[in-house]
Amino acid sequence: MPPANLFANQLLTKENLPLLIVGALVGCLVSLLGFLLYTKSRAPRAQPRPKKPLPSVRDPFVQGGTSERRTSLRRKGTLVEVQLRDAAARADLGTGWVTDRSMGGLCVTVDGEVEPGEIFSVRAVKAPTSAPWVQLEVKSCRLKDGKWELGCQFVRQPTWNVLMLFG
């Protein structure tokens, strides 16, 4: 008798039959469990429900507003000390601080009230003496924390390098 048939005849006996059945059941259970875990991880995930859109709120920075007259964005930055002089840049008027700036003008904080429509000249304190004086027209003046904030517009648009002196 060939050796393969001898091994099969010894394995398939009445004493070994319960052991073979239990082994086959365990093998089937492991295969089933592996199949379920594999297909569950491969299953497409359900798409999350779209969130309800928030109620529409009119944003003047996005849509524009009727009260907004500024043509360029205002940006904050470090405070820059400036010298103040009259429109001809001859008489010294003291110092102030640039609190924010835009391509169209500056917000300057000073100690005293200034009438809207008044024109004065400014130059950064740390600017070289060769830097030009820039003329500003006061558009608004409001009291804030004991100081006066002047909303100013450039009389003539300064060059980029002069504008950078204000922060």
C-alpha cells in the first residue's frame, strides 16, 4: 500500500472523527470571522449629512455697504510715531501715532481735537530726513480713551516706499 493511503486510513478512524469535526468547525469560524472583518473595513462609508447652511448675514467686507467709503482695506500693525506739521510742513504741531493704515490714508492718534477738512503733513519719526512729508486731510475726528483719533485721507497718494515708512 502506498504511504499516502496508509496515512489517510490511519487519520479517518472512529477515535479521530470528533477531533476532525471540531478542527473543521474552528477553521470555518476563523474564515467567517476574517471574511466579515475584511469586508466591513472595505465597505464604503456613509456620507455625512450636509449641515444646514447658516442664515445669510450681510457682510459689508464681502458684499460692500452703502456706508463704506474706503476703496482699499485698512490694516492694523505696530504703532508708528509720526511728526506733525502744518500743510506746508513748516510749523511743528507735535507728534502722533499711526494706529492703522490703508492705501488711501492713515488713522493718526493725537492729543488734541482737529477739525475735519484740515490739512497737515506727517513723516515717521524714524524715517530718514530725506523722506518727504506726506499731506493728510482730516476726514473724521473722534475721542477714544482720552486721545483723538483722526481718520485721514492722503491728499496725494505717496509712493510705495514712503507708504511703508508708516508701518
